[in-house]
Amino acid sequence: MTAELVRGQNHPLDRTRVEIRVAAGGPVIAGVTLGGADGRLAGPEAVAHPGAPRRTGVEVPRQAAAEHRIVVDLDALPEAVHRVGVLLALPGGGSAPSAFGAAAAPSVTVTGLDGTALARYTLTGLGPESAVVAVELYRRQGAWKVRAVGQGYEGGLRAMLHDQGLPRAADLAAEIEQAVGLGPDGEVPAPAPVAAARADSSAAAPAAPPAGDLPTSAHRVASDAPTASAHETGTGPAAAAAAAPEAGAPPTPPTYTPVDYRHPRRHTTTSAPPDPAPSAGPPPSAPTDVPATTDATTPPHGPVPPDGPPVPVAGDAVGWSMEERLYHQVWGMFEDLARSVAAYRSAADFARTRLEEELDEALADPRSRLGTAADAARATARDRHATLLARARAALDRDLGQLAAESEVVEPALPPAFAGWDSPVWQAHHASQERPMALRLGDLHLPEAPDLRIPMLVRLPLERGLWIDSGPPAQAHGGRPDPEREVGRRELGSALTDGPPDEAALRRLAMETAVALAARLLAVHPPGGFAVQVIDPAGGAAPALAPLVESGVLPALPVPGAPGVASVLDDLTRRVELKQMAVRHGAADALPPDLDPADQLLIVHDFPYGFDDRALTRLRYLADEGPAVGVHLLLVADRAGAREHGPVLDPLWRSLLRITPVPDAHLADPWVGHAWTYEPLLAPRGSQVVRQTLERAAAARRLP
């Protein structure tokens, strides 16, 4: 049965040799991008297009046409390729439409070699876009899936390639358009054997991207947010131009000869060259040769049961270290959950809309509103609606089951920086020798899967400050009731009393959250590499600050009033200015001896109480300039208490990442914009893990 996909929905592939068939209302250009685990393209050689139609494991048509057949052999792809994107673009010039919205919606069907349709996606809702990423084949836990993407770009191929991190995207876009213009429009013949494609393009296979950041904007389906710059490569269009058809060559008539998918060349080890000597053997569907070695970039995969999905394995992602693999795996789980829920919600909306249309149609004719025929039509519509909902929920439950099994394996394997306070790793944690790549700020979950928690990880060093909102629940939720808050109140019962939390309880809980974050930052940095300073003008944070003071992390409670505010801000402003001067002049070793080289976390309690205009200006300066030189800001504030300052502080609020001391659905993902419920990280009831962590961090700093 063919899976009819909606935008964001994914579907497992039960085979690795597939054809992607494109049907459009007019000529379109078809191509394929070969991306790494982070979605980035290593260079022009990672794109198969009419000017370079053959890449390892992929062959695309040479001309624009209304129908295309793209061959993809997933087993033959380089190990660095984890995402295969199918792109469509409108050719420029002529009388053809300049936007997809002006023509019939194109459709993409993934089929097997025998023509069996596996999944189909119709790209509806397009408007002024002239290029679109239609579908994506991606690797997850050793298995391949297809995802309906439908991300359009009004700026055409150039904008699309630039959004995927390709250096010199404009040059490649011009090359593709030039290659399409070399010959008449028409359908290309059936692809040549993949083995020949591998032989012709092995030299141009994309290399494994360097390990690096995987920001949330790296994955693109429902967001046009810019990504981090891709790693520059020295490759150019020479390899692509070599595969372009000769100018003036007569077009080959369409044929549909069978494709030879046998693998005369296969890897025997991960360190083997791309094209070892041919050897006879069984087809890849039943391989007898397995990798003899595994390097740091090859993720381990669990055994694949004959009748089910692969067994989850902790660290089943790309990366040079287990920490990096786990980081990428957590983000993969976050993305998978977002897209699975988006597909379910879209299917539910479609079912509801269809039910309404069918009921309206049944009631449109006054002569048939009553009687058995009308009752039967309404019953049929409701049964169809229930069937559609059941199918959508079954697909969601399947995905949730896989993610839950993966979470049960991943959570116990997380290092301290990624683990919750209830993890056993904190009981045996000792001072770190190097800073981790990320820090866990809390957990995220969606209403469709309230028991499935995804760790919220942010990269270190922190690129922006944090704001713990201590405002009342009505303000924190914009006046809307939140059923998740009751769940959170039960789970955070150590800090909240029965009944709705009052303002004092929220303020106390917000400061306890700040201290827990400070303890986590101190513990995961090398000894002496991180320090904490506190501003508390009213002196109301003394109970929450007790673990910091008693452990020796803070020499004493902060000085109250305006003098305490001015003293801390003056010290940190001087630090930022001196470090900026040292960086500009390349004299990092010339800092004054009294300047603590450790990164600083400034906790401001009850902001903006006790701040005058001069202090506010300095705090804004620290928020803007501090992160680049190791000074980070953590505000504990109720925004309503800052209304007397008017819009002056609005840029400050926008520059900080808002988190809450109780569960709150205020964070959105960059793909489909779900409202995720954030839950803060607090120690279990009666636990001394935060205090013990602070004591160990202070003791490690005192050691010579």
C-alpha cells in the first residue's frame, strides 16, 4: 500500500535501491543533494544536477522535463552521506511559468525497482517559489526513511543551495541553468548502471564533513533561518562540467531498459579506498563482507531484527567522540519527534476538513437532508474520518515507540553535562579536564507524547544570556491556562506547595533554578575555568544562595543596595574591556595579574530592582559584548516589574533565552513551530546532589 505523505511526515523504506519519479505540470529541473548528518553540503561535488548527473550512488536527468526518473542506490552512497535531498527548480526563460504556484502541483513518488510505489507526496501550497526541496531520504539508526519536505525558495536554486550551506552557491546555480540550456527539453533515457556511475564519479564523492556544530537551524523543513557557514572547500565545477553533454549532440530517445544494480565493487573495511578492485560476490541485499574496523566517524549500529526496526544504540550518530555522537543523536530525536507530531497534526487537520466538506455536501441539497440516504452519507463520512485518524495515530505511535526505546538507551549513557540531576553519573562526577561541547538546560516534550522527554541542549560557550522568568503563571503564559503546569507542579513538589504557586514560591524556585544551573556550569568546566558572581540588591536570595556560599564558590553573600550593584558591574565591565583590547592587539598574555582568567557567570536577582540608568547601560553592555570574552548573564526577573523603564529594556529581553522555573509551553522548534513544553532541571526531593557538586567544584579549584 502506497503511503500518501503530508508535509513533515516520514515513512520507513524497506529497500535501499529506489527510483524517485517526478511528475509536474511543465518542465522542471531535477537534482539531488548529498548532505552530511547536519544537512550541510561539503561542496559542489555533493550535488547531482544536469551538468554533473552522476554521483556515487545517484543519477539524475540531464535536461528539464515534465517527468523524471531519478535512481538512488543508498548502499552505494559514501559513508559521509546521511541525507539525500531531491530538489526541483523551474528553468528560466521562455513561456514556462516562473513560479510553482502558477502551474499544477508537482508530485514525487518513491518506488522500488519493480515499480511498486512506496510513498507519494504532492507538493501543494506553493506560491512564488521557483525552487523546492521536495523529499528527503535520510539515515536513522542504520535504516533509511523518506520524509516529505516541501520547502520552497522564492530566490530559486541560488537561495536553496545557499540555505544548505554550499560555498559559492550562485556559481553552481548558474552552472546548472547553463547545462540545462545546452540541449532541448525532453525526458532522459533510463539511467546507466549504478556501478558505472560509481566509476565515473568516485573522485567527486563528497568527503566527510568536519565535526562541528549542529544548530537547530541546520535542519530545514518549515524554517528559512540561516545556517552556520559551511566548511569551505577547494573544489570547483570542473568535475561537473566533465560529465555535461556535448553541445549540439542529438537527444537520445527515451528508453526504459532495466538497470543493473549489482555491486561489482564493495568496501571491505571503512578505511578502504572508495573504489577497491572488483570482486565477485552476492548482491548487497545479502552481504557477507562486513566492516572489519570502525573509525571515529562511523557510528555504531545495533543489530537489525528480521521482523522489526533496528535496536537502538547510544551514540548512533556521526561524531569524533562519544560526546559529540550523543549530542547529535539527541538533536536527531528532537527533530524526529517534531516532524512525526507535525505529520500527525496535519493528517488530523486533513481528516477534520474532509469530514466537514463531506457533511456540508450531504446537507447541501435540501431534498436529501432527511431520510436514510442522508443518515448513511453522514455515517460514512464519520467512519472515514475515524479511519483516517486511526491511521495517523498508528503511524505516530509507531514513531513514538521507536523514539521511546531510543530514549531509554540514550538517557543512561549521557555524560554529566547532558544528564539530569537524578542520573547516577553525578554521584561519581569529578572535575572535568576540558569544557564539554554542550549543556543541558532542561527537558522538552509535546502534548501528544507527554512521557517522552527530549533533553534541551545548548552549545558551550553560551552565545547568549539566560533569563529565568519569575513572573506569575498568568503572565508567563500570556493569560492562558496550561494543563502541563499541573503535571510540572506534581513533579516539582519539592519546591512548590499544593495549589497554584504564589509569587513568592515562583521567585524562590526561580533562584533555585539559577543556582542549579550555576552548579552545573561550574562542575563541567575545568577547575578554575569558571566563576560565579551575584547581584542581589534587596538581599532576598540568601536562602537560595546558601549552597554557593557554604561550598566556598561565593566568598560571601553579595553586598546589597546600589553599592553592590555598581561594584560588580564595574568589575565585569573592566574585564570585558581589557579582554577585548587584548584580543584586538593579539596580547592575551598581557592581562593584569589581578584579573581572574576564568569565565564569569553573573546572576542578577530581582532585576531591575536597584538598577539606575547607568547600571542598566552597563548591564546592556555586558549582555551584548560579554559572551564573546567569557562573561555570561543570567537574569532572574519578572518582566512586569520592569514596566517603569518602558521599552528601553525590550532589546535586552529579546537578546536572552527565556526559561521558566515551572513547566511552560513557550519554546518553538525551527522546523514546524511546535509549542514545546519546557521543564527546568531541579534536583529530586531531598537530594543533596547540587550541594555536593558545588563542594567538589570548589575543592577542585583550591587544589594547586
